[in-house]
Amino acid sequence: MAESMKGLHRSHRCTEVTKEMIDSEVTLMGWVQKSRNKGGIVFVDLRDRSGIMQLIFETGCENGIDEEGFEKAGKLRSEFVIAVTGIVEARSGAVNPNLKTGEIEVRAKSLRVLSESETPPFPIEEDSKTREELRLKYRYLDLRRPDLQRNLMMRSQVTTLVRAFMAKEGFLEIETPTLCKSTPEGARDYLVPSRVHPGCFYALPQSPQLYKQLLMCSGYDRYIQIARCYRDEDLRADRQPEFTQIDMELSFVDVDDVIDVNERLLAYLFKEVLDVDVQLPIQRMTWTEAMNRFGSDKPDLRFGMELTDISEVVKDTEFAVFKNALEAGGTVRGINAKGQGGMPRKKIDKLVEFVKGYGAKGLAYVAIQEDGTVKSSFAKFMTEEQMQALIQAMDGQNGDLLLIAADKTKLVWDVLGALRLEMANQMGLLDKNEFRFVWITEFPLLEWSDEENRFTAMHHPFTMPMEEDLQYIDSDPGRVRAKAYDIVLNGNEIGGGSVRIHQNDIQEKMFEALGFTKERAHEQFGFLLDAFKYGVPPHAGLAYGLDRLVMLMAKQDSIRDVIAFPKVKDASCLMTEAPERVEEKQLQELGIEVAEAEEE
């Protein structure tokens, strides 16, 4: 039978009790982690969000518990919620060096069972081996695990520190609406029907982009928000349909000003939370350099294995794969997996299958044995001199494995960028305790979409082109670079932003390049364009993915481990079973009829 809290007050959390408090009386409350009844004595591990405290229940001794209390203690089970008042003592048994409270215990004088518990569907323990689907169904139990609790406490600490740092830097925290106008550039919007305006819909914000630019027009000069954002897109380990941004915008600034305040913010966060010193200034790399060296615009710099362009070296070979790629205007590039020359053929075949998942037709390889002999998938098409020139160009040594892709340049970048990470993973080169930051700058302003048969904005339509490239916006739009920048950590883009366009003529040119008519531009973004008629300052901004940033700081593999109630791959919640059908009456009020999907 559950007892009440009447007259009882918790004095400390478990790990707030220290050996300096020996002989003091404390009142602790929490969950029973485990209970061991040894006959005349009951040991209980009490758990709260701070950690574990060992409790002792024993009768007939000084500061001991009465018979009724001892009987209750003997019936305690895992996950019962209890309150205990007792005296802090030095451990009578062996000290536990793995516990913060490993040198002390609390001898219970009184016990209240505040709530009983059924047997949980899985053990509440660190590094749970229970399958994720079951843990997410009972997420309220999963969240009791100490490792998840540490992650969420770190997340809370990060947001508190961000707010404090940015306030000191003169930023104002301003909330923007979450019921917005739909602007379908980019990912799909989540739509919200309006009861008051039948047939009309709000959209949930993909980001506060337009509002924060309007705040700059309104003279607020430095804005910040911990903002909820929504995108109706497919999920990955580092993506959710709803997520949180650390969103900011600054007026009267250029690229270096935004980078400066953010470098200092990152250095402050990593020092305060992890006691890690971030070396400033953070390295910068242009988009073109990143793609050529690493095949990715979010390169992981914790290891080498850089791409080598061997197009010139192999241009005269008879190997059709290389020849055809180069004749079609593509490239031949490769990576050198040091020390992997002895990889069995079966594992190499698996790598071939891996790259096919990124659009490659295949993967050429040269395996240099420890004795210097060469095994290759295409040696018969090469002269001895050509093969040696290739090996030399890729710095091939005895024991190395050279992996080569040939196709359109963008595809080769994608394939080798992914393969480079896969090899680093297999070779154990990814150290979660190392934090390697890099700014990627000078992105292309536009990218061609085969699907839409037009240029689309690589970031968004309000990104400022680099002044020296404006001359190409009509004649060669693909050549124009943007004043855009991403901050990358260990191969993950944790934040991105740009200088915004504040001149009307440039904004019109941008819309033209994107294939917008003036009417369509005004239909979608009229309120922003109108605001720009009344004196707009030069402005720029950046937004971090808070979930992704905390995931890396907490050394986790998925953002689900740093979000309290995450969704799964089909954007559903296993715990609440959302989304689900609603009552017909609700749909009628909104003027909505659900069309049943026809069976195949």
C-alpha cells in the first residue's frame, strides 16, 4: 500500500551525500535499483537521477529500524519508490570504487513505500542490451537509465550555458511563431488545418528563418532562440521529424563576425561541459577543397585517407571503366587504406556492394601484399609501368589497399567520401574522445536539380552570393559561390548559416536564377520582400542542430539517445502510438475528408 509524503522532506539527492557527512541524518527518496535480503540484514541500492546510495536495514542496533520497517524493507522490489531517513556511516563492507558514494552507506531509521511497481519489461541498467523498439515503447522506464539521464542533463546544461553566453554577447531571446505560412522550398512542411479559415493551412516551421530576418529589419540586431523545428522527411540516425535548433541572427556583420562569436561559444561550451580545450581559430576549408580531399562537405578530420585524383595518371590505359568515365567528363579517384592489403577477397566484395548503395557501378582495387606483389581487379588492362605510376601517385606501400572509383565527379566524391568513413570505422580510426572542428566555406550558391530541371538554392533563396561572383549569375549560375558556412565536427554538420541578401536587385537576380517569376516570389515571400522596402540592415546568421551537437558531446551514435521522447523511422511514437486517426467530428469541424488509399 502506497504511503503519503506527509511531513517528509528530501534533504539530499543520493550522491550529494559525502563521507564528510558521516554521523549526520539524511532523508533520501528514489527508486529501488536492487534489494538483497541476507536474513538479519537487508541491503538496498537506492537510485535517483544523481546516482546510487547503498541503504542498510537492520533491527536491534543503534540507529537501526524497527521490526515493522524491517519487514517492509524485506518486501522491497526493483523500481519501488521509497523514502528513507537514516544515518550516514562509513561502509561496513568493501569500498566500491565505481560508485561516487562507494565509501559510505545510510543506515535506515525509517522507511516509507511511496509507490509499488510491477516487474518492468526490461532491466533498468546502463548500456541496455534490450532492443530499442521495446525500450521506446516504455520510454518512461528507459529514461530512468543512468546513461540516458546523464545525456539529458548534459543537454539541459548546454542550453543553459548557451543562453548565458549569448546574453553576455548582447543577444536577445525572442520566440517566433510555430503556426506559419507554408513556403515549400526545401523539405516538406507539416501542415496544420485551420478551423476558422476552412480549406486553409498553417505550416509548422522548418526553421525560424524568415521571422529572424524580419527581426533584423525591426532593429533587434542580435537575436537567439532555442527553437523547435519540423520537417516531413525520411529519418536517419541523426534526423527526426521534430528537432531543436540553437538559432541566431546578427545585424551589421559579415562572415568573420559570425564565425568569431560562434568559435568563442563552442570553446566555452566544450570547456564548461567536457573540460575540452577547443583550439581557436578553428580551421577553415573551402567547399571545393573539402570535396576534392575528402569527398564530403562535412569531412571527418580525425584521420587521413584523403582522396587522390589519378585521372591524369590513368588517361592512356586500356581499362574501359577508367576510359569511359574520363571520356564522359568524369574523374578517376581513389583512397589508400593503409595496412589493408591483405584483406580477403570476400571483404573486398562486400565493399563493392557497399559502394553500389551510393550509386557506384563497381569498385576497382589494387592490393599490395607485404612482399610487394600486386593483386588487382584490372591489372590485365594496365602495363607494368602504368600500374607502378598509379601506385606511386596514391603513395602505395607494401601492405596497402588502394580503392578506386571512376564516374561523374559528384558520384565519385559521394562514393569515396562514404567508403573513406566505412574503412575508418572498420580500421578503428574513429576516436569519440577526439573533437576535430572545421568550418566549410564558399559553398556553391546553387545546385542543379534533375528532378525539377532547374537550379535550386543549396542553402535557401536569401543567401548572399560572393561579390566577385555576381558577374556569373546569368551566364554561369553554377559557378557562383555563396557567403555560406557550415561548422563541422567529426564528420557531422552541427551548424550552418550564411550572410543574407539585403539588396533588392540581388534578391531579384537570385529569384530569377531559381526560376521564380516576380509574382511567385511575392506570393511566397511577399511579407519579407515588403519589409525589405523599409530599410534593412546587412545581416547574417547561423543555426546549430542542438540534438546533433549534444549527441557528439555525449559520445552517442544516435540523436534518439539525447532526446527525451524521440520518434522512430516512420516518424511515429511507439509509446503514445501517434500519429493516429481522430474522431469524424474533429474532421468535419475542419472540413476535411480522409480519402482511403486504394488497395493494389
